[in-house]
Amino acid sequence: MKLYPSTRMATDTSQQSNDVSSSSTNEDKKLHSFTGSHSKTMLQTLNSLRRQSLLCDVTVVVEGTEFPAHRVILAACSPYFCAMFTNEMSESAKPSVELQGLKASAMEILLQFIYTEEVAVTVENVQELLPSACLLQLKGVEDACCAFLTKQLDPSNCLGIAKFAESHACVELQNAAEGYCSCYFTQVVTHEEYLALDADEVAKLIQRDNLEVESEEPLYQAVMSWINHNTAERDDQLPKLLQHIRVPLMTPKFITDVLDKEPLIRQSLACRDLVDEGKRFHLRPDCRAEMTGTTFQPRTGGDERLVVIGGFGSQQVPLTVVEEYNPKTKQWHSLPDLSRRRRYLAAVMHDARIYTIGGYDGTTRLNIVECLKFTDGQPSWTSMASLNQKRGLPGSTVLNDVIYAAGGFDGSSRLKSVECYDPHIDRWTMTQDMNAGREGAGLTTGNSALYSIGGYDGSSILDSVEMLDPRSGQWSAVASMNVNRSGAGVATINDMIYAFGGYNGSHHLASVECYNPRTNSWSLVSSMTTSRCYVGAVAIQGKVCAVGGYDGRSLLNTIETYDTVNDCWMLEETTAQKRCDAGVSVLRRSDPRLGFTL
């Protein structure tokens, strides 16, 4: 059949040369065409032939199961098979090839991938599939397995996944799992995988510089937890492990009250020397210039970022603006705006996502909840299940993998109701009411319990505090603050709860007090440099952080942090916008599930 490249001109020949062919270039005589269905159809046909054992020229045997296949297809997809069939190996001419170190169930899935480019990775097959894919050098399956396991990372399995990845030379997965371990260290060490580590593995873990810990105390507690799990066989490992804990950076009280009284430390000269080094650091500040090395340097942490969301701005309207601050570079970056204006909202981080809860849009109190998710590293807001009640100025925090929203103002009354959110099923459930209605109360955790602090009940600003014991599900009164506070910032460091700023009915406050859940007592500590009401509050990089607020005269764009060891506040960078009533949270950019790090 003869084809004419210029037939598209045949309808108008009056203005054209009679010799169309002679005026055409060689390129005009070629038809460049690509149909995506061709390769798909070919693969489908080849797979059908394989399943019917047609035109197959090799049989792969795994665990006694025979898999007919085509050499050229296997060689084209797998460098392992390519080397086997093209080099002078005995298998290159054999009609049947037996493979060792694979499971038959995995081989069937891998063949399906070779012939269809499709693979279904599941919890049930991934531990067989990844080693088999590595052996056959099927990069596509390796990547799919690693991506699947990265999404499955959890405090209870990340150590095992890291070790599994290392054994199969999956560097990216290993890095992701180790990064997750560092990011969620305090949760990781509560699980069986950690307790099953050997001494060298524990030492390797606790000496990491990027552990996401507020202080060195949790590392010591993790070491003692590991030793006490099998004291008879592990007590002699304490000197080896304690050297990787930065004792000088512990508080003097922890050193004298805990380390000095530990029998295993008292009976070890090496351990006592390490503790004495920590004491000298605190007793002789004039000698600190001579004290060098990592023992005296704070850990770098996992690259936490401060996120400030919405709030009330200088233009006298609620905001949609979301900002992210990097404490290391001292730079602000923009994140996607909220879907609507919101002030009086709460914000919490859970499972590498930030949730914004309730608020006020300038017209009505809200029950909406939005989640800042990262898909392939790109942030975007997604609507989640709404609260059961509208809540402006609610308290919110996370305890035992559950997000709590407590109190607030619904437009007519100050609420004592509490609801909790299960992120796995996207559902809010009403739970036990507080004893008092509270708008503008702080909600935080301490010593494995939930605390609602201060607030406004509709007639009085409160100094009262109540605690929810998650085991009993009941709220009970605990020691009251020294000062009545509503709109105060609340944050927890090392199970010590700090309440700062707020409004007492006549003054906007700069005072700060600290609650010890173990002694059920409040004590005043150093005041902030500035009075702040409706102030954002988080714990970041081991310090309490106060963001923005209102000082009684103007909105603030300043940030200050509190050093719990030295009992002092320090002014930091300013936010891009002056605001109060904002949602404030912390984002861990080191979390591998985010997909990237700025």
C-alpha cells in the first residue's frame, strides 16, 4: 500500500504545485506514531502465554514449584537473570533453573511484576518480597516495598524495619527508619523492639546527635529501662551506655536526686566519674570554656519547625495566613493558607500532620477541623471530620495517640464538654465532661495524664486546674495556680507543666508558673520579657516557646523562649505578622513520612 504524505492538501490543489512529492522533505515521508496501548497489549499477551506455558523456553524452580517463563523477558527485566542467561554459566543453556533463597509465593508476585509492571505490596508479603526483589535486582519492586514500609513506620516497628533494611542494603529505607527512630525516640524506647536490642545497638542509638529529645533525662531513663528489663545480664553495661549520655546537660536536681541515688551508678567507679563530671559543669561555670566535646553540646535534634496558623491580625480581622519558622536558619517560609479565616483555633501535631481545631471566623464559632498533610513532600490542607460541638478558644492536645478538644465557647455558653478524635478512623467522640466550663483554658499532658488549666467560665477567670486520668476516664481537681489566668500559654517540658501570660481580669500578664505533677504543686519562675494574652505556646528544641499575643495595648509579633535549666527568657526572631489567638504547633521536618526537608 502506497501512502502519500501530502494527501492533507488534496482538497485545495489550485494553489499548489502539481509535483507535491518532489517538494516534500524526507521527514514528510515518515509517520511518527506512538500508541501507549502497544506495550500494554504486548505485556498482557506475553503474560497470557506464560500462564499457558506457551513459547516458554525456561522453567524457574523455587521451593519445588515450577514457573514457566521466557528467557528474553526475564533477562530484559532483571540484571540477575540477564547475567545468568547471557554469560557462560551452566544455567544459560539449561531448560530448568532452580533458585535458592526465595519463597515460591514471592516468585509468583515477582513474575507477575516482570510481565505486567504491576505489584501489590501488603503487610503479609513485604517481608518475603523485598529480599527476593533485592536478589533478582528488580528495582521497581524494591522501591515499592521500601515506599510501603516507610508509610508503615511506627514507634513499635521502626527499629526492626531499620535493621531489616540494613540487612538488604536498602539505604533509603534504612535512613528513613533511623530518622523516624530519632524523631520519635521517647516513644520508640517504650516498645519491645527496643528492649530486645543488644548493648551495642542501644549504644549506637543513644549516641546519635539528632535524637529528638527535650533533655538528656529521657535517654538515661531509656537506658535504665533497658537494663532493668534483664538486670542480671545487663547491669554491667551501664558504664558503657552512660558515657553516651550528656550528663552535664542534665539539671542539677536530676543529677543529685536520681543519678546519685542509683545503686548501679554508686557501685561503678566509671559511672561515678561521669556523674562527677556533670556536677563540675554546674558547680564551676568559670571552667566551662575548658570543657569541650560532644558531652557538653546539646543535641541537634530532628529539625523542628514552628508553625503559626491563622489568628487575629493588625487589620482587625481573622487571618488565613500560615507561617513556618526554622530556628536553625532563622528564616520564615509560607505554607498554604487555611481555607477560611480563623482565630481562637487550636492546633496540634499528630503522626507528622498538623490538625487545626474549631475557632471563630468573625461571624460564628466553628466546629471545622482541617489537617495539613504532605503528599510527595507537598503540603496541602484537607477537611476532616467536624467536631460534635462548635468551639472557639478550645484547649487541645494529644495523649495516647488520641487528639482531645476540651471546653471553649460555642457562641452562647462556656463548655465543659470534651471530645476525642481517632485519626485512624476520622471520628470525634464525646467523652467525660470537665467539672467546670472553660473558655481559653490551656490543655496539656504531664505524667501520662491530661490537664485543663485556668480559663474563663462565663463569670470568673479561673485559677483552678483539673486532671483527666485516662485509666479511670474521670476528671479530678488538682492544685490551683498561684494566679488566675485565661488565654495563657501552656506547654510541657520533661513532664513539668508551664503556664505563662494570660489575663487575670485586670492585667495582661507576664508572670510564669510551673506545675510538678508528682508533687501536685505550682511554683513561680522567671517572668517573660513581655506581657502576653492569647499567646501561642509550644515546646520546641527543649524550650518553652511563647509566640505573639496581645499585651493590652497592641498585637505582638515577637517570640521568646524559656530555658528551663537556667530559668531565663530570651527574645528570639519576630513573626512576619503581628497576631494573637493563633494556632501554634511544631512540625518535625525530619520525619521521613513528610517526603522531604526544606
